[in-house]
Amino acid sequence: MVEVTEVPAAARRAGRSSASQESLEEQVARLQDDIRSIAASLAKLSDEKVSEARSTAKSQYRTLVKSGQHVVDDLSDQVNAYEGQLVDTIREKPLTAVAGAIGIGFLIAVLSRR
């Protein structure tokens, strides 16, 4: 009689074990699907962020190029203005300009000997 009661208990345990194993397999399959879905969402989100960052970088690059061009244009204008002033000064005082050039040449010669 002892054997009769033990067999159904063992059968119940085996039935529960196979049912719980199937349940675990289903849960694992659902988790894998969820992980795939999350990975796809993260990939899409990262692609959007990369695209947004690239767009921002291009915009800032264009802005910097424009501002750099403005600086170059301003410096060119200033150099041209100084050149004009220098030419005017030489025309007004040619002897002073020649004396200045001789003095600068002399200083360069002295410094280059050392």
C-alpha cells in the first residue's frame, strides 16, 4: 500500500516539473523577444541621436567658417588701411621714410651678426 501512494506523488512531481519547465521555456522565449525589442529600440534611438549630433556639428561648422571668413575679411581691410596710411606717410615725408628704412636695415644687420 505504501507503493500505491508513492507512485501518484511521483507522477504529480513529474507532471509539475514538466509543466514548470515548459513555463520557464515560455518565459525565456518572451524575455528573448523583449530583449530583441529593446535592442531594436535602442539602435533606432542611437541612430536618431547620431543623426541629430551630426546635423548640429555641421551647423556649427558652417557658423564657424562664416565667422572665420569675417575675421579674415576684417584683417584684410585693416592691412589695406595700414598700407594706405604708410604710402601716404612716405609721400608726405620721403626723407623721413628713407632714414627710417636705413635705420631698420642697420638694426637688422647688427642683430644678424650676433
